[in-house]
Amino acid sequence: MWREARLGRGAGPAGRLVECAPGRFTTEVTRLAELRAASPGALARPAGKKAESERREALTPLAAVSAREPDRMRRIVFDPEAPYHAPRRAFVRKETAPVRPPPASSERLGSAAKTEPVADAWQEPQGPMHRPGRIPPREASMNAASQATSEAPEAGAVGTDDKPIHILWINAGLSCDGDSVALTAAMQPSIEEIALGALPGLPKIAVHWPLIDFECGPVGGADTFIEWFFKGERGEIDPFVLVIEGSIPNEDIKPEGYWSGFGDNPETGQPITTSEWIDRLAPKALAVVAIGTCATYGGIHAMAGNPTGAMGVPDYLGWDWKSKAGIPIVCVPGCPIQPDNFAETLTYLLYQAAGSAPMIPLDDKLRPTWLFGATVHEGCDRAGYYEQGQFALSYDSPQCLVKIGCWGPVVKCNVPKRGWMNGIGGCPNVGGICIACTMPGFPDKFMPFMDEPPGAKLSSTGSRAYGAVVRKLRSITADTVDKEPKWRHTGRELTTGYRPRW
């Protein structure tokens, strides 16, 4: 349509504004089409187009175009300045996208621009969208973009001193990517608030996370995702926080092959193993964060009988390991993680990097103390039933779930208090038992999941004994306080104990 507008007003009505009532649209379009069909140039235009097509075919046969098209596409994929990549890269890096000047008329229209338009007596309606001399919308927008770019400061001129903190996220450990998926539900704060810097005082960040990153090309391509990790290794994006998702397999226990990899080595074409990436990046990271129980303590993949020798990040790097900034490994366990727990931990580390927070407080298992300092039982809505010796024997009961497999009294987790999404949900809150998925001994020490925990037999027996007495005493107290005071009555006598002075 834009091309036809450039060729002259003899262009057809397609894409034009038809000024009429909605009920008359079909009639009006039919009238305009008939008017055009009856114009002197109606038959000459198809003939002219056919002649132009034959001329182009003679110069460059279609078969030749098809043969060279793969080479052109390859150049586009691997050229970082190709129009396909430049806007995407600018969007991801929050830069001003380079705007190329509009091509010359001859470039846009080919030889057709050099030929005179076919005479045509048909004239389109003269409406507000089709004033004579009006610049076509596409050309106007391109001109405006060019002018804005020329007036704006150069890319990187604003905020050059505000170097971003990069977040390099490796999800190539042994995992199901459930922690990445869970994190999309974070609300306090949300991933959008962190990535866009919506929180006051939060430093500027650049997130390189496989789940959301726009740069997803192959190694060596123009928008390769893995290149950011090579830059981290070379020290080109200091500082960065390394996030690891999934347990770390032992690559030394087999003669060949690999358990898990993340991208390819450009020199060999072979996968780079997850453990090798940790060896390359951990010494240069501002902080190393293990997300999810698989990454923190090994999780499901590290249970007895596994063939991979899987382990958590602290097992691989060492429990006393510290980053170059003196920060220990930060573990946020969960299968999957409670989304707000990780979002809050990451936010804390970013504030610490900005000098706005002290050293992150961790317990002896490297968990943030304010998140994992209390047990499930201490924050559970069902805890009152426990002390009264009232235990559920089926999952549809509101009473304590210890007798049917809940490990809440000994598990460090805040899900009952925090909920799951926006304060709603959480295992025992919705009738599910706690299977201890945040604990280092998960899953082996807590299986089979539906059986009563061994320690619960003694504690529940004692609770039932004194719970009966507690319930009786509380029932007496409840009967007393469940009545109004006797002085609330009608009549002329005041019995509240007040001595009237009238």
C-alpha cells in the first residue's frame, strides 16, 4: 500500500479510508471497485505489472534467487548489525536502537520508480487521511525516528557511570526448571520490579536468564545467549551474580560423555559441562546463589542409588567457600522454591552490592535466617490442634497432619506463613503434608512421604494425653467467656457496680 502511494494516485482502493456509514461499507467499496474497473488504465496496469515481472525474471531468474537466499539468511543471523538483531539487542540492553536512514526511492521501488505510473482516471475519495502532499505514514514514522535519534544523546552516554550488575543464570544442572517457572509467580517483589529497577535504591541490573532472555541464538550467532557467560569468564561484565539451578553431577566418575552441559565450546564444538562453567565463573562472581533444593543440597537427583553422583553447589565448591566479595554461597531451598523467598533474597544481595544492606545473614546450612529461621509447625494454622492432641486421619480434616506424614514440626520453611502466590496457598494451608523439601536430607530421610514420621509417635501420644486435659480446661474457660456480663439487662435498676450520684 505504501509502495502504491509512492507510485501515484492511480493506486487501487486497497488499504484506503472509505468514508461512509458502517452499513454502507460494502456498497461503497463495490462502487469504488466498479469505478476503477471502468477506468481507462484498468487493463493497462496488469499488463504493465506482468511486463515488469518478466523483465526482472530475465535479469535474475527465480531459481537464482532461491539459491542465494540461504546465504543471505545466514548473513542476517550472524551479522550483529543486521536490522533483525539491532533493535532486539538494544531492547535487551536498554540502549538506543540505531535507526538507518530510509532507503532511496530507487532502492525501495526498484525500476518501477523510474517508470511513469499508468494513466488512470480513477480518483480516490479526498478525506482527512488522504490529503494531497501528505507523507505516507511509514515514511513519516521513519523520519520521526531518525530525528529523535539525532537529537538524543549517544547510546551509553546516559548512565555510563551506573554500570549494571549482571545476573548470569545457569539452569543446566540436573533439574526440571521448576524453580524458574515458580519464580514467575513472585509478588514481593516481582521479577518485573527487580529487572526494571522499580524498587527505590535498587542498582541497575541486566538479567541473562534462559526463561525470559530475548537473546536465544546459537554459539557464534549474532544474538547468542551463551556469549554473556563467556564475557563473565573474561571479566568483561564485572560485577555479576551467578545463579545456579539444578544439582551438579559428578563428571569425573565416567570414562566419556557428560551428564549435563550449557552451550558449546567454540574451539571444540563440544558441550561445556555445568561443573566446568561453575569452575570458570564462581571465582569471578560477586555472589553465587543456589536456587531450589537440587542446587542447594542435591535434591531428587542426589538420592540414594543415583548414577550421576549429583550434589549441591556447597558440596561442589565447599561449604566454607566465599566469593571474591567475601559472600558465602547463598542457598534458597525448596522443591520448587517459594517464589517470593528467592525474589527477596536476590533483592537483598543487590542492595548489599549497592552498599545499602549489611552482609546477608545465613544459618549453618547457608539459608537466609529471616526466611528459614522457624519451622513449618511454628507458623502453621494447624499447630493449635497439635497441642490439643487432635490429629487428622484423612486429608479432608482441618486438624494437625502429623499422623498422616507431615514433617512440619522439624522442617525449616516459611510457606505456611507466607503462602505461595500473593500470600495464598502453601502446603499445609491447602491440606497437603510437609514433605521437608527445603531440608538438606530431602528426599531420602523423609521417605516414604505418606507415613507417620518416627518421632511423631511419641510426641503425638504425649500430646493426646495432656491435650485432653487442656481441651477440658479450655472448654470451661470458653463457657465462661462466651457469655455476656450479668449487668447487661433492661429495667430501672443499674447493676454494673457504678454508684449513681443522682
